[in-house]
Amino acid sequence: DTGVSQNPRHKITKRGQNVTFRCDPISEHNRLYWYRQTLGQGPEFLTYFQNEAQLEKSRLLSDRFSAERPKGSFSTLEIQRTEQGDSAMYLCASSLEESGANVLTFGAGSRLTVL
Amino acid sequence: AQSVSQHNHHVILSEAASLELGCNYSYGGTVNLFWYVQYPGQHLQLLLKYFSGDPLVKGIKGFEAEFIKSKFSFNLRKPSVQWSDTAEYFCAVTDTSGTYKYIFGTGTRLKVLA
């Protein structure tokens, strides 16, 4: 297992276009998280899944954002009608919940630039 | 709502100097605490974690952190830094109530001069 994989690593798009990011977690991990990170800030929570169920969504996740994890394995994060303010690094992390302990393993991120 | 404060945004040290990075959190319940590190060009990696037990936890590369519950703090320390410790350090907290939503601080950018 090579860890958490994210694709694409970089995406440049024009304002108004739709973009989709994919995350492949560590195979035995049942939880999957999406975070957003902008320059000078820490990762901001967007949403997370336990298996295929989306358990929590941040208020940061406007109706233009949607995330899915259809079979409890990989996940996609789609941003519709992108805006310049969406430019950020989108981070995926996964974890295996064990006895109340939960340690996130992060992917390298997908950097979005909206022109 | 939970929050995490990291007071030092940029720290510059010479090699062999001692390091202490502050982290305070705001949450009334039982928490798990973490320090993550992001080396230049790399992804976030776990440095150390506190779940329960001994409040002084040791992590990789000689780092340690002390959980002081009364002060809501989880400061990161290293007695002697190396040039290779140049990185950004993030403190994070998650509650143990079942949501397991990590809240991160804004990070501290450490530069170690050779």
C-alpha cells in the first residue's frame, strides 16, 4: 500500500468551470476526510465519510461543493462553477478508527488554481 | 466550537538551539492532541500524538510534547534543532465524542539556520 493517493496533483481552470478531485485512501481505512488549505493557514475541515456515509459537512462546503464515496473506497470532491476564492490545496486524509483512536494519514493534495 | 491557537507564526533558530512551539486549544471535553509536520514539498506527516496516559509524549526525530490539561496546552519541544527540522508545524485537536473531526491550528513556520 502506497498511502493516500490524490489526483490530479495540480489543476488550473477558468472561473465558472467544474473540477473534480479524486482520493484513494489506504485500503483498510474506513474513514475519509477532505480538508482545504490556503497559504498561511492550517487545513480547514470540509467533510468526512465513514465507509460510504457522509457523516459531517462543514459550513465551508457551499452548495457548489459535493463529495461522494460511493463504495466506501475512493472518494471524489467536485466543485461546480468554480470561483477564484476556491483556489487552494485540497487535502484528503484517511484513518482507521480503533478503540477510539483515530490518526489521519494525508495525501499529497490537489492544488487548484482558478483563473 | 473547538479551536486551536498557535501563537508563533514564524520562528527562526540556529542549529542546536532549543525549540518550543506553543499550542492552545479550546474545548471542554476529552480530547486527542496531535502535532503534524510538513517538510518543504512534502505532505503532512504525523509527528506525535496524545490520547491518554503520560502527558509527556515523545515523537519522531527527538520531538516531544507535553499536555497540560489545566492550561489547555500541548506545546511542542525539541532540545536541539537541526537544519533538517525546517518545516511547518501544525497542532491539531479532535474530541473523543465520536465525531473525530480534526481541527488544525494555523501553523508555525520554522526555519533553522545552518
